[in-house]
Amino acid sequence: MIKRVATAAAAALTILTLAACGSGSPSGGTQAAAAGGGQAQKITVGVIPIVDTAPIWLGKSKGFFADEGLDLDIQTATGGSAIVPGVQSGSYDFAFSNLISVMVARDKGLDMRFVADGASSTGDPAKEFGAVLVKGDSPITTAKDLAGKKVSVNNLANIGDTTIKSVIEKAGGDPSTVQFVEVAFPDAQAALDKGVVDAAWILDPFRTAGVKAGDRVLSNNFVEFDPKLDIGGYFTSGDTAKNKPELVAKFTRAMNKSLEYAQAHPQEVRDIVGTYTKIDAATRATMNLPLYRSAFDRAAVQKLGDSAQKYGTLSKPVNLDELLPR
């Protein structure tokens, strides 16, 4: 038990000490100015410093944004509660968030639109980066058994509990009886060990650490919800989308190139993650990575929006033509 708690604490430390840096390497503007002989256009992008956002850091280091004449300033934030207001106020030109957070913002009347994909389910349970874990000796053996139990998620009424509810219902359980508890990912394994929750939804690097410590994967909820599910992406305000189409097109091209490059070079992804987080090299070498691709799967996004409405997170249907790039 002591070893398991120590493992959780060590894993927690990796994220709790995420580098609070404001931007990546300053090469973007210099490269663009040198190549084009003019001044690069500075843009600010708000991101959460997690594995999901590795492509934008990698794209900056490779000069993909500079190639579009963009001087990329990456600003880190702790979560969606700071990201969405930053885009709305104009502090960020673009930002990264999971799909449901932006759906919720739109549901509340904020005009937000995705301009590029960000991170997706691998579609492969053996390689998936997120899962619902239970203790190795837990009597819970299927998603149906979660009915009436306590399950941790990092945020309530979001992509975690939405997909888990769907998986439970698909397995024949009653998702309305599940008590979801908000626990940050770095603390989730310890909460599971101490019996605070019966199951914990955890993303890598914590998923891998939990399994190594003896916990058991009960459900790869993203894969089971839809193997082509997009998790997060890059978005902007409706005002920017309407009034600055050339800027949006440049950012989208650079971001898509970054996503494609990241997917083709997983070791470079693991290396770049070490520059903006404190995740150690040994952990980076074994953790599962998301799938990075340059196009949303519209059917899976529609399914996610429908489920969020069904379970009360959204009050009305999602309009994909307004939410996703055309």
C-alpha cells in the first residue's frame, strides 16, 4: 500500500510541477522575417501543458507557423475555465480545449468555433491513453457494475462523465445512479487507493503509472464510446473566424502540418513534452500517446454532442456546421 501511494505521489508530482512557461522557443518570428523579408504576425495561443498539446509545441520548433508568417506565442493555462474566457476577451487568438467544453460555451451563447483538430482516441484499447481504473482486487468487473458507485473525473459535466455514462448504459447499467466525484488527475490514483472512489478515470501518464502499480483497466471509455472520437481541438471566436479568415487559414494550415508531423514522429512528441512539462524521460518513454490527425470525425463528434444533450450537459443539439471547420 505504501508503495502504491508513493507511486501515485510521484506521478502527481510530474504534473503538479508542470512548467509554467509562457511560450516556446522564440524562433517563429525570426524565421518568418528572414524568409519573407517582412514582419511576422504575432498570435497568442492558450494551451494546457499536457501531452495532448504536444503538436503545437513541436510545430513551433519545426518552424511550421513561421512558414505561414506567424510569430507564435504559446501561453499556458491550468484548464478550460481560463481558456474559454481568454478567447472570448481577445487575450488569446486561438486556444486548445476538449470538445465538450467548447460545446458548453456555445450552449451558453458564446460563439466559439474549432479551426483544427487536436487529439483523438487511438481506437486501440492496448494503446489508449485514457481509461477507467479500479483496484486490482475490485469486485467491479464490467462497466455495468459502476451503477451505484463513486467514479472520479477531472471535471463534472464534461467529456469524461459523458463518455463513461454512455459506456455504462451500453453495458446495461443505469448511469443516473453513478456518483461522479471531481478529482484532479494527479490525485485520482491516490483517491482510488484510499477507497475515496470505487473507480477513477485517468489519462496518461497517470494511467500507465496506475496499471504498473497494480490497478486494473475496467474501461477504455473513449474507445468504447467511439473508436474515432476526437477529444480536443483548437478553436477561436466567431468574430475572429468571420473577420480574419486569412489568419485562421494560416493557423489551420500550420496546425494541421504540426498534427501530421507529430503523428509520424512519436519519439519527437515524447521529447518535446519534456520541454514544457516536468514529466521525466522514463515516464515519457512508456506512456501512451493520443492519435494526432488533421480532420475531425464528424459522426463521432455528433455522437458526443448528442450524448452530452441526453445526459443534461447541453440544453440543445449541437450544430456541427457552426462548431467544426467546413
